[in-house]
Amino acid sequence: MNKNASKNFTNTIQLLEKRLKEPLPGRDIQYQMAPSDRDRRYANTQNQQPPVKAAVLIMLFPENGRVSTVFIKRTRYRGAHSGQISFPGGKYEPKDKQLRCTALRETSEELGIDGEKIVILGKLTPLYIGVSNFEVYPFVGYSPAELNFRIQREEVEYTITGNLRHLSNPEIKGELHLTQPGVELTAPCFQIGESKIWGATAMILNEFLTLYNRVELI
């Protein structure tokens, strides 16, 4: 990374860290990317067990002179999030001192990178996922160096990276039509190449990109 690119990366990171300490865009911005039946599906959750805490990480790093982030394509398994595209992350475990430790541990395990070299900048608005009864806490972190991923094959099929300027382009937003047993729905999505990012990941990403775009206006 050349000197100008390095300076721009550092400036963006510093501004994001500052913005993350201010009031967040919040739930309304998340819900711009919510599937059409989200409220109906989650309406009768009062009798469920307390939500399971989980954390994900929006991992920022320099790539070809731009600020990029990474998504993972989960492998197929018997579970609510089988085969989905998401941010690295997972369920809180008692050994985690804080939820940010969960995000760092899971990212380190799934992507094969040293969690101690990731700096946490702040966190976004928590999001409830009814299908798995998870309360997800999204964190934002960064690495100043370009990354080489060594994915955990049992959980991750492959990675998808995208720079923030491309992800902020409204032209990559579209709509996904899904037919599942007994359910038909539409969902706003982000399209990166052949991959469509929708659901909770798209909702979290939309809040983050709203914050990022405010930084870019400075």
C-alpha cells in the first residue's frame, strides 16, 4: 500500500471510530433491508426462551488501496443459518470475557487470522434474529495490514470481499424472491458478483454503510 493509500485508510478508520461513539443510525436504517415478512414471522416470540447472545465482526482491512470488508459463505449443516452469507461471528461462550471477545474469537477461528492484531473501533445496533433466537451484537474492527485468510473448512465454504465504496453504490442493491416450504417472501439485498447478501447481514451492513457514507462526506 503506497503512502497516499495508507494515509487515506488511516483517516477513514479514525473518522469511523469517532462516528461510532456518536448516536447510531439505528433500527430504522437496518429495517430498510428487512425481508417482507420479518415482523410477521417474529410477532409471537414472547413465549420463547431468552435470546442467545452472539456477536459478529465487520472486519476492515486495506485491499488494493481501498478499505474492504469480508463476508463468509457458511457450509451446509442442520441449522437455521446453513449455507448463508454472513459476517464472521458466532455464539457467545462463557470463556469470552465480553461480547467483543466473541467477535474476535470467532473471526480468528473462521478466517485464520490473529485476533490480537484486530483493533475494535466500536459497535452497531444489536439485532434480534428470531429464526435462531439470537440477539446479535455487531462490532466494527480493523487490521492495518492486508490479510491472507486461512478459512476453517468445517464452517466456511469461501470468503467474499468488497471495498466499502463499491458496497455503498446504490446500483448493487436489488431484491431477492424466495420460496420456502409454506413461505414466499421478497427481501432487499446487496449483490456482489454472483452472491446476494440479505436478511440480518444486509440489515447490519446497511447501518454500517450509512455511517461510512457520513464519514465520506467529510
